[in-house]
Amino acid sequence: MPLAVWLADHTIQNVVAGAVLLGLVSGVLGSFAVLRQQSLLGDTLAHAALPGICLGFLLAGSRELGVLAGGALLTATLAALAVQALVRFSRLKTDAALGSVLSLFFAVGVVLLTFIQGRADAAQGGLESFLFGQAAATLRSDLWLMGGVTAMALFLVTLFWKELKLVTFDPLFAASVGYPVALLETGLTALIALAVVVGLQMVGVVLMAAMVIAPPVAARQWTRRLEPMVALAGLFGVAAGVSGALISATTPGLATGPLVVLAASAIVLASLLLAPERGLLWEALKRRRDRRALADERLLATLYGLARRHHDPRYPAEQGMLDAYHGVGTRRVLARLAGLGMVRRVVHMPNEGAHWELTEAGQRRARADLSRAEAD
Amino acid sequence: MLATLLADPGLVIVTTGMLVGTASSLLGAFLILRRNSMLADAISHSIVLGIVLVWLLTRQQSGAVQLLGAALAGIATVALTELLTRTRKVKDDAAIGLVFPALFALGVLLLNLYARDVHVDQHTVLLGEIGFVWLRTMPILGHEVPQALVWLGLVTTINASFVFLLFKELKLATFDPALAHALGFAPAALSYALLVLTSVTAVASFEAVGVVLFVAFVIVPPAAAYLLTDRLERMILLGIAVALASSWLGYLAAVALDVSIGGMMAVVTGLFLLAAFLAGPRYGLIARLVRQRHQRLHDECLALAVHLLTAENQGEHPRKPLTDGLAWTDARATRVLAECRRHGLVRDDAAGLALTAKGRGAARALLEPWRVEPG
């Protein structure tokens, strides 16, 4: 199919637009959740949307996304309140509260789902697509709703930017200068519920958590400032959403959620490994470089010290003795230094092991290292 | 007896639910106390990948190979999460939230791609089909026993022996891992064993209840029990009791309403949690409020006693000043006064209110604690 025809396709257009909205809203709002170490709250809220979807369906009698989303928002918010109540008023810790509320709200959703399926009236089909998402089922009218919610969420974040930033990084200070911290925290939670609602159609309730967590984690790798992090998280979210949704929409039988999540996970993996400064690959390389430099320096210092004690700048040291000095094999380090022209292999006594002496360059380098160490 | 059990689908279903609940509550108690509840959620999702991979490799849908695959998937989840946390680029909660959705998504995708003809589909993975467990049977000692019962029975036995035999070690590793380590009990190995058993239990249960409801069976009954008792032994037993009762009541409710049996069982565990949260004897919300109220009334009695003592020192006998001097409403003054009389702190004399000896003692003890004779 030529690209132009493909892009003109209504389904494709809808899917791409939906994925853009989803990625944007979940990346931006997820940033705050991840930074506040509330990543798993997103998981609980997403699962808790299921009973709301079913209630919405029972109320509207059809698969009207507006009503379903309203129900989802309601139960997700209820779940957030339930978690808060359990943590504040009982001895359960956050993890147990999150797990209980997640599974119990989902259980209620399952019960309602089977209740709906058990009734005779038609039009109950398609509710299960909210479990794993079905991008291809996105309608134009759904996009208006998703767009509206996204716009509202982004507007609120922009409006309260300073407050949200302060509450995220230093809630105690925020409270001491008189910000309504509890209110702002509740507001952030409600915003995550909004993100979940946008993701219902595309990713589904089960995997939505990953969309709230993965893009911000990836974005955090590339920057240490909140503004670019939020922007990047939105961008990564959009990239993951669009690629996953397009594959799903063009390949029959593949649910969207898993594809989007795998795309997001790939972005995280690449960012963890390759991001400048914080990338694990660069860190590993740097560690290797440092280790080698240290080994070189120590070996040159040993050779130089031996030469000085023997009043012979070209004192031939036996390799076995060097091994003993350092407690490890020095063969590789010696070979590397020889390659750099710092040491030279010499024949001292024919029947003994290899002997090494410092070259001119090696002596200079050892002297420089030693005087630097003394200066420090 | 066995024959009657096996002939009745309802009994098989309830028994399956009870076994799932018992096996998972045994482990859940420790997961909650170690604050690892969300790892149970992560593991139960990740085993889907294990199940699909094992199925693709061996074409076996259940049995020992599947349990092994699940154990490996569980270990992989925990190991990957720890690996991510150890890079110090990702906090532990985000690490959990990154690993299990990725593994789960991969599992679901593989299901979508290759496993169309297998009975395991997305629907079963998520929701389970406890209503059909009695259909798939295997012959044992001349009886056709449902496979789920066999495997769940085995897993329950393993979990129970694990907890029973290593109770002391588990208890120590849970409450004081540093001491456990110092005494040479290898708490890390125990922790891994616990998570491996959680994975095995999850794979034995998921056909019946699905991966998400499994979390309810693991966490909710012990959580309810945790709100009711301070002793580990009782917490475990209470958790099992909640799970057993939930399976039975959930089944009855589900049949009556014609809805998902597994879902209803989980919902009933939630009702138990709610009841424990509200009405628990010591940690329940109501008990807490009542305690707070008592404390407040007690404090107000002392305030009155101190007020009267001050008045006494100034040679007054107040009745009115309760509402003036202490700025109390009439209703409040009446309530406090009644409480004070009940405890014999104040008495009425001709001029008005006066302290009893006990009331004077209480007020002095508050004002001048250093003068009170010890004992």
C-alpha cells in the first residue's frame, strides 16, 4: 500500500491521533508520578478503571466512550482514595494497600463484566477490548474526548507548574511556605486518573501502568532538569504509542497494549544503556578505562621505585616478582605498556623468566605520576 | 467421599478456590510483612511469559514443566527488578513497573501470534475460568481427578511444609533480616524461595482465577488478618480462614447472581478486608475513633479538675464558670461533668461544684507530677 493512501486511511489517522494523545498525556503526567516514587499508583488506578467502564456501560447501555470514561474516572479516583484511606487509617503499608485495592477493584470489574455478558441484550461486545486495548476501534468522536481530556490535563499542568514542581521535589518546603500540599498531591493523582482514561481505548487497563512509568524513566536518563524531562517523556510516549498502534492497526489480531508497551520498554532499554552521562554503557566503558589507567600507573610506579632503589634507571625487573608485588597477573598490563612504549622486554639471565625495564618515556610518565601524587 | 466430591462440580470449584486461597495466603502473610506485595503482582503477570514460552517449546499446557517455567519467570522478574534498582538509575517501584509490564506484554503478544489454537487465551490469562476446572481431569487411583485440584493440592502441600518447617527462619528473616544474616540463616535465599513459591503458586492458580485475581488471593486475606492480630501464627491462620470463607461465600454469591465465580470470591475477600478495616478490635477504624473519643473525654475531665483546683485555691466554688472559664458549650459541660461524676472526680456541695479527694489528686498529679508519691 503506498504511503499516501495509507496515511489517508481514516482508521490509520484515528489511530495515530489517539496514540499521540495517549503518549503525550501519560508521559507528561507520569513524570510526576515517577519522580514522586508513586509509579505503581498508576497500575492500581488503571486496573481500577475496569469497574467504572462496566458501570458506565450499564448506565448508558452502549459503548459510548464518554460515559465509560466518566465511570472509569470515578472508580479510579475512588481507588486512589481507598489506597490513601488504607495507608492513613490502618496499619497496612503502601504496597499492601496498592495491591489490595488493585486486585479488588479489578475483581469487581470482572464480576460486572460477567454480569453484563450474562444479560440477554446485545451490544455488550467489545468491553473486553478495554483489557488490552484495541487501537483500531478508535472513532473520531473518541478522539474529541481524548483530545479534550489531554488538553485539560496539559493546561492544568502548565497553570500549576511551579506548585507541582515544588511538591514533587520538596513537599516539606512547599508545606512550610503555605502551599496546599495535600490538595496538590490529590490533584496530581486525579491527573494520573485522567491519563488512564485517555489510555483506555488504546492500551487497555492492564498495561496502562507501563505507559505512565516507562517514558518518564527513559526521559530521566537524558536530562536532569524537569522541563526537558517532561517534554521528552511526552515525546517518548508519543513515539511508543504511534509505533505500537500502527503495527496493531495494520496487523489483524494483535492487541495494541502489548505492542505499545514493548515499544516503550525498548525506548527505556536504549535510554538506560546509551544516554550520555547516565548511560550504563558509557559508565561501564569509563570504569574500564579508569581501571586500566590505574593499573598502568601502579605498575610504572613499581618499576620506577625498583629502579631508584637499585640506582639503575634501566633495572630489569622479573615478571614473577611484579606479579607478587601486585598480587595479580601483570602480563596484560605489561603487554599494554609495551605497546605504548613505556616498558621494554629485556633478556637478563637466559634461564630465568621474562624481565622488563622502563623506557625513557616510561620513566618520564612514572615521574610525572609520582610528582602529581605528591602534589595532591 | 472422594467420589461425591468429584461428582459435584460445585464442590470441585469451591475446593479449587479454597486451595488457591490457602496456598497463596500462606505466602502472602510474609510478602505483606516484607513489604513485597507488589512483587506478587509483578510475578503473577510475568509467569504468563513463562507459560507461553514453555508451551511453545514443549507443547505442554500444564504439569511439572509449566511449574518449572513459572519458577524461572518469577526469578527472572525479581532478578531483573533488582538489576535495574542496582544501577541506581531507577527507583525500586519504577523498576517493578518497568519489568513486569514488559514481560507480560511479550507473553500476551506471543499468545496473539503463535498460540491461537491453545486453550490459553488472553481472556483466561486475565480472568481465569474456575467454572470449568472440573472438566479437565486426569486419572489418579482409579478416579478422574481434575488436574487443577491435583496441582493445587501439591502446591498447597509444598507451601504449607515450607512455612511449617522453616517457620522460625522465615519469621526471623522477615522481622530482623540483619540478625538472621548474622546468625547464618541466609535470609536472601529464603526470600528467593518465597518468591519462587509465589510464582509456582501463581501458575498453578492462574487457570482457575487468572493473573490479576490471584493477587487478590495472595494479598487481601493476609492483609485482613494483619488488621486483626499482632501474632504471625494467628495472622497466617486467620488469613487462611478468610480465604476459605471467601471461596465458599463467593461461590454461593456468584451462582446466585450468575457472575464470574473467581471474581466474586475475590470480591468477598475484599469485604472481609473492609470489615477488618472498619471493625477490627484494636486497629479497626471504629475502635480507633472510640479510643480517641475516650481519650478526649478523659483529657477534658482532667481539664475540669485542674480548673476546679485553681478555683479552690482562689476560694471560689464555680458552677457557671464551666461555660465561661473553660469556654465550653452547655452540652459539652454536661457530658464532661457526667463523666467526672462517674469516675468520682467531682461532687456537688452546697455552694456548687467541688473536687473529691481523688479529683484533687488527679489535678495535682497533672500540675505537679514531681510531688506525687511514686506508687
